[in-house]
Amino acid sequence: MSAVDLMSFDHEIAWRPWAVAYFLLIGTAAGAGLLMVCTRLLLKQAAQGALVVAASFALASGLPLLADLHQPARFLHFYMGTSTSSIMWWGSWILPLFIASLLLLALLRGMRMEQELSGLEQMLTAVSGLLALCILGYTAGEMHAVAARPLWASIGFPITLTLSALMSGAGATIAYDHLRGVSGPGRGMLVISGAVTLIAFGIWLLNDPDLSRVAADQAPVTIYLVFIGAGLVYPMLMIAITKSNCLLSVSSGVAAVLGALAFRWATFMGAQLTSKTETAMYDEIHLDTHEVLQVFLGSAGMLVLCLIVLSVFLRVLANRTNAQTQA
């Protein structure tokens, strides 16, 4: 008769808070990008707000991505060889192409003030939409492929992750448009994606014991309540009952983004705090630590900077184009 003792050792968790910020920013960028594509190709509208939001969030995602990889050499390593079996290798090519397509679209929009899109803009819009879908697929697949974390490898995780990204993109676009005094698109997408996200997350929570365990033990239940109440229910209700109130519209959009952040934080960090053996014990990651505050403040500052620079650049470019047209 034999016995087996499982030993644990002290080690750092693999996915740091920078990863949470990256997945939030790039997911929101993809959601806003798809909103821009649908508005342009189906409604035949310029959707400049969605374009600026998508480009700014995509640009800002570079900071937490490089910080999470710890050094630029790890990012550059993906371009030194071919590894088609790696999801991260595909992502290293999809991400810069997605950012480049959005920036080029923003440049063309600033140079052309006509409501009707040119043939080049339509083609680039379609390409951006395809790349946005690839972004959502690569980010969800990258987490879903981690078989060591049953919570991430479940079918409910990539679905909820993708749907919450769509809602976050719509919410960020609504908030940005109302702050600049424009009633842009995104209301329908926010309500629909929010309702489907609520249903998908509810089914997942009721049927997956790993998620229930994380919600009860490792991740504070209040974070999931923030995701459901403030991040899903509140934005849907406010958007459904009000159309012209700027304060409520902005707060609804911001709440949708914060809800997506709460979901990613609880799921990313909570899954890593789940012990793989009964002998291990993990410390809770508090939101008020120096590292977490550095992540949130750094990412938020980078995002605001990108929004301001891109908005000012497009305004200056548009004014210059109008002056040349009138001359």
C-alpha cells in the first residue's frame, strides 16, 4: 500500500493585472470597431465616434500588453519565426493590422468630410470588421486554450467574454458621442448584447460548478454583482428609457465598460486563485495595492491621451480640408 503527498511551492501567478487591462481595452476596441462597420455598411453613416473610440482603445492596449509581457523582446520574438499552432502568434499579426486599419480609416475620414464613403473607405471598413472579429476570436481562444484552468476552458467563458466586449464597445461609443454633443449609434447594440450577455452568464453560472466556486470563494461576490447590476442591467435600462439625457447616457456607457472590467478582473484573477491541489493556499489580490493602481491609472491615462490626441488631430485635419476646399 502506498500514499502520495502533494507538495506546493511559492510562485507568482502567470496572468498579472496588466492582462486584465489589455483584454478590456482590445475587446472594447473590437466591439466599437464592429459597431462602426455595421453603422457604415448597413446604415450608410460615417460613425466617426465609434471609429475614434475603436482606434483609441486599440492604440492604448499596447501599453498593458507590453507591460504584461515584461519586455518588448518577448513581443518581437513572435516576428522572428513562424508558429501557426500558437494563438498568440496569430494575435501578434492581427493586432497591428487592426490598429493600422483603424488609423488609416481615421485619416481618410479626416481628409474627406463627405457623408458618403469612398470605395477605399468601404473596403477598409470591411477589412477592419474582419480583423475585429479575429481580435475577439484570438483573445477568447487564447484564454480558452488554457486547459489548466477549467473555468477558462469552459464553453461559457469565451461566449461571455466576447459578448461583454461588444457591450463595452457600444457603451464607450455612446459615452464618447454624448460627451461631444452628438447622438451616435450604439444603443441597439448595447441593449441586445447586454441582454444576451446576461442570459449567457446566468446559464453559465448555474451550470458550471467551477464558476460558482470562484464566485463564492476566490472572487468577491460583489464584483460579479457589479458586473450583473451596474454593468449589464443599469446600462440596458437607462438606454431603453432615455434618449436625450446626456448624463444618463454617459453614465450608462461608462457603466458598461466598468462592468466588462469587473467581469475580466473576477474571472481572470479568481481562476488563478483556485488551487490546483488541496494543499495550496493563495492570497487574495486586493484592488488598492500599488501594482493594481498602477495598472488602472496607467491604462486609463494612456486611453485618455489617445482619445484627446486622435480627436484633436481629426479636428485639425478636417478644418484644414475645409479651408482648402473653400479656397
